[in-house]
Amino acid sequence: MLVKRAEQAMVRTKSTALKSVGLTPSQYVALFELDRQPGITAATLARACLVTPQAMMILLKTMEQQGLITRSPHPRHPSVLELHMTEVGREALHAARQRVDPIEQRVFGAFSPKDQTVFREFLVRFIEAFEAE
């Protein structure tokens, strides 16, 4: 299937770029989301990253061991842990973006702004067709 081949090409290319900074694609996405939403919970991060809560817990354990993130109790709900990026995590994300951004610019540069709009519309329709009952 063409969509799967496109996804594999993207993941393969980004994985190679991210490997040079010591991150996996999953870690990159998690750091990207933590940068956008500091203090979110593991459950919220799992939904944002489109993974199961169990997979997220494994990922977070590794990221915490690497010093990329910290977990701390929520001020009003002590049983809820907030996630925060450390300085090491911010540096890793910055280095990763320097490698991933040119890849994304190259890909999007292959399409005109009009093509990009149409492509996004096609993808939305593609997703909606799968989600239709």
C-alpha cells in the first residue's frame, strides 16, 4: 500500500537522523509534545503520541533514566504525576529538530502550497473513511 510505503520512508529517514542525537522517533514525539504541553500526564501524552498507556510508561521510564524528563506530583492532585522536560531533554529536542526540520522542509518543498492543502484534505478524508461506521 502506498500510504504504508510513505510512512516507512518517513520513519526510516527520521530514525536515521534522530539516531545521531541518541533519540528514537517515539522519544522525539514525546519531547515535542512535552515542549508544547509542559506538565501533562502520562495518559494525556500517550493519547497525543497515539500509543497505549502501557507503551508510554515504558518509554517514560527509559526517558527518565536518560535524564530527558522528570515526573513530579501535581500540586492539587498528589496521586497524579506531571511530566516535565529537563535541560538535557530540551537540548536533545533542539538537536533533533535541527536534523528533522530540514527533512520535513525537503518533503513539503516538493509540493506547492495548493498541493499541500489538497494533500491535507485527502488525508482527512482518508481518515474519515476509516472511521465511518
